[in-house]
Amino acid sequence: MKKASLFTVSRLHGLAPLALALALGGAVVPAAQADTTLTNASFDVARELFAALNKPFIAEWDKQHQDHLVIKQTHAGSSTQARSIIQGLNADVVTFNQTSDIDVIAHAGLIDSNWQQRLPEHSSPFYSTMAFLVRKGNPKHLTSWQDLAEQGVELVFPNPKTSGNGRYTYLGAWASQSALNHNDEANTEAFMRRFLANAVVLDSGGRGATTSFIERGQGDALITFESEARSLAKQYGDKYEVVVPKVDVIAEMPVAWVDASVRKNNSEALAKDYLNYLYTPQAQTIIADHFYRVRNEQVAKQIAGRFPDTHLLNISDVFGSWDSILSTHFASGGKLDQLQRQ
Amino acid sequence: MSKPRRILPGFHLSLGIALVYVSIILLLPLGSLVGQLADLSWARYWSIITDPRNLASYRITVLSAALASLFNMLFGLLCAWVLVRYTFPGKRILDALMDLPFALPTAVAGITISTLYASQGAIGQWLGFKVAYSWLGIVVAMAFTSVPFVVRTVQPVLEELPASVDEAAITLGASNAYAFRRVILPFIWPALLTGTGLAFARSLGEYGAVIFVAGNMPYKTEVTSLMVVTRLQEFDYPAAAAIASVVLIASLLLLLVINIYQARFFRRIHGNQHV
């Protein structure tokens, strides 16, 4: 078939310059404005956050440069985004909710493997933890991970196989039970079996789970990032409450520039500027306003009362590296599959 | 058979274009699917496709698709009958509506169905049992996306059967039921079966509509196409291809059986002229 298409091209050779001129003519008109673009591939529920973050950055850029900066946002589950980038999505920067998803891109050779050392705080300018969104008055008295595994409690969270949000849910439940029983693995597994069996819907991504809980009225609790839970509670006012359990896990939100893309797009400096901007007090304030927890101490002090006091466990302290977490728990035939087996 | 004279020239050109088109649209993707499978040993292939969770998904998918197809067989036939045999106000609108499931993005269908059938939805609140987020939801979603196959295959055949035929049967003393069973049904049976078979094959692979209404609980409401997508999310392309190949082979076998049955049916009725 390749031959056939080459043949067609050579036959059309006489027309080619004309076609090329037409195509270029079409392209030249918008290019006259010569916008600089930056593409940010991000996770599903970060739409509103980056819409707010991009505005001041663009304003600053436009002041200092002749041309206009356009930041293109794409949003999907962060594992889906990682796959898109490996398959050719030309994103300059990634802002994910899973370090393992950046590692996947790094394994494919598109991001430097030491990406976590390139920016402060393991390249994670902000973080969150897991929270429960419950219906007003918390009728089932759900205050801890342990309550969620009680009989008759119905849970909504996305599938840990397909969603970072779901994986943190799984790891949060595991880590809290493990802390309670001093690493008695058999006990933790029995707990996880009850916990997973209480799920009524397993959507493939975070927003799907939100829809099932809020629009379809499924379940007693939606388990999601604290940031998502609190913005939902704010949006729906009096209908829901947020519960942050006393023992919980840190969900780091890692960022990186995609080496292969910035080389191709000649946008390395811009990409680095953009990611470093996320650490500035200005950006950290915006991030905190979207209910994410921030690194900047000044900003964190200003908003101290806004986040409940929680004992936050580090994923890597409890479980080890993401590579081993994925192969032990989430790979086919792993712990998750075993625990869901009936 | 003598070579029939063709009115339009260009047999070689049109055949060539058709083959290239089929290759690009159909064979190339299927080829890359097989290419992914080449990475697997037979033992590994077998262990993937017989994984208990996948086995459960086959059972759920096939049973739901069968039930949905059965419903569509009955109600699709009814719709086609009404559209062909009666004139009534709004007939053209109903006719156009029949194609809606083809035109509507399946995800929209899935979201709409889950809204309607959720326990507090417009329909769901009146039902004493769970439809959305249970396997019945899968059946409803599959029935929705595949009903046009039955209607659109039966309709033209019914149009060829003039009302005078059943009038003649009745005049000759047949009861309504007898006339339907012995006169009308044999005539439309191959088309009805083809339509139902296509609907079934379509349902086996349905993803978009099902995923929003199924609940996707392991061993209970996970369809096979979700198992494929899950493996893709794990970046395990060969395993995804292995599961997909099961659906593909099942659908191909089904279509083959329908074709053979149809050919035999025509031979029985018309002799060899149609084969």
C-alpha cells in the first residue's frame, strides 16, 4: 500500500507546488500573529485550577514579550494522558496526580528519568489527601476509613485500575488500617475485602464517580481528593459535608516538562518558567484557593485554619516505590484483583 | 453463466479502490491487533482469556446481549410492521427516530439512560428494582444502541410483501395467527434473523453506552469491552488484544453461522436461484 501512495504522489507531482502553496497560504494567515503556545496535559479534575492559574501567567508573559501566549489545556485521567503522550500528544508540560504516570512517560524515553530532582519538593508543587463527601448530616456517621468498611455502607470511588484517584483511595484505606493493626497484613486484607465490596459503582475516572454520587444519588460517600470534595461541597452548598479522616495519605501532584516535546517545540525555557511559576506565592495562593495543600510556608501559614489537622502518611514510606506499588497491588493478578475475587 | 454486460466501465479500477479501502479501514487495524497477539505465547494467551474475571465478563456480555437482542427482535419487528403497514400522523417522525441510536454518540445514550433509570431518575423511581448500575442497565443500553439493526433489515423485506398476501391467506381460511406464522414469518424470517444477529454482534462490543450505566463491578457488571480498556490503561496492549480477539472471533463465528443458515434457508424456499 505504501507503494501505491508513493505512486499517486509522483503522478500528482505537477500539481504538488500548487497544493503546497494553497496549504501554506491557509497556514500563513494565522501565523502572522505568531502566538507562542504551551500545551499542558493535566488530570481530569484540574480544569478549574489551571484555568485560574494560567490567567496571571499569560498576563505577565504578554507584558514582557511582543507576542501573545496561548496555553492549551488538555484534561483526562492522568494514565490516559500518559498513554496519549507516548502515542504522540505533543504536550510541553504534564501536571498529573500520579508520579507513576510521569514515570511511564520517562520509561518511554520522552522525559528525563531524574525528573523528580529537577524541580523543588520532588517536582510536586502542591498536594492533596483523600476525603469523603457525605450527604448532609452524615447520616451513617462516617468519620474514618474503618467506618467505610462497615456492613451496609455504600461507596462511590473510581476504579483503581484506571484512575489515580481510585488508586489513592485504595492506598489510603490500606495505609490507615495498616497503621491501626501495626502491619498485620492478613487483617488489612480482610478489611480491604470488605471495603472494596462496599463499592456500588466503579467509574473509570474521578469526574464519572462524582456524577454517579451527585447526579445519580448513588452511595453514602464519595471518596475523592480533598480538593475535589471541598469544591463540590462549596458548589452544592447545603447538601453535602466533607470528612477528612484522621489518618490519611499524601497525594502528591507531580509536574514535569516533556523533554522530547520541548526540544521539538523549542519551548524548554517557557515550560520551565511555567512550572517554576507554580511554586511562587502568587500561584500557591491560587492553588490553595482551589483547596489543594501547598508547599510555600508563607502561604501555608496564611491559610492554616482552612485545612483540618490530619496525620498524613507518605505513600513511599508505607508502600515503597510506585513501581513496586503498581506491580504488587494494581497489575493484573495483583492484590487488588485478588481482593475483588469472590 | 455467461459474462453479463456491464453498463459502467472500470471494473479493475473500482475493485482496486474497494480493496485498498477495505485494507485501510478494516484489515490494517485487524492486522495490528494480530501483530500485538504475536507477542504472546499460547500459554499466556490462554491464561489471559480464561482469567476468572474475564470469564465472568463473557457471561455477562453474552447474556445481556442475548436478552437485548431478543427484545429487539420482538419490538423491532413490531416497529417495522407498524411503519410499513399503517399510515398514521407522525409516521415519518417515528421512521426518522429509528435511526437515532446510530446518530447519537453512544456515551450520550449511556448518560441519558443512567439518568433516567437511576434510583431517583424519571423512570427508575417508579421501578421496584434496580436497572441503572445493575446488569439490567447493560441490557437497556445494548437494546437502545442496536434496535435499528432489526428495524432497518426487516422493514424493506416487509415492504416487498403486499398486504394482499395476508388478505389472501385469511380469505382462504387461515386464522390471523396461522397467517402470521405460516405466511408472513417465513418470508421475513431470514431478514429478522440477520437483523437480530447484527444487533447481537453489535451488543457484544458495545462500550460507550454500557459503561455509564453498568456500575462496572467486578464479576457482576463488567462487560468484556471494559476488560479490554482496563488492560489498555495498564499499558498491556497484548493482553488487551487477546481479550479483544475473543470478542472478534465470537462475532465472526456468529455472522458466519447466520450467513450459512440464511443461504440454506433461501435454497429451501427458492431453489438455487438466490444463492
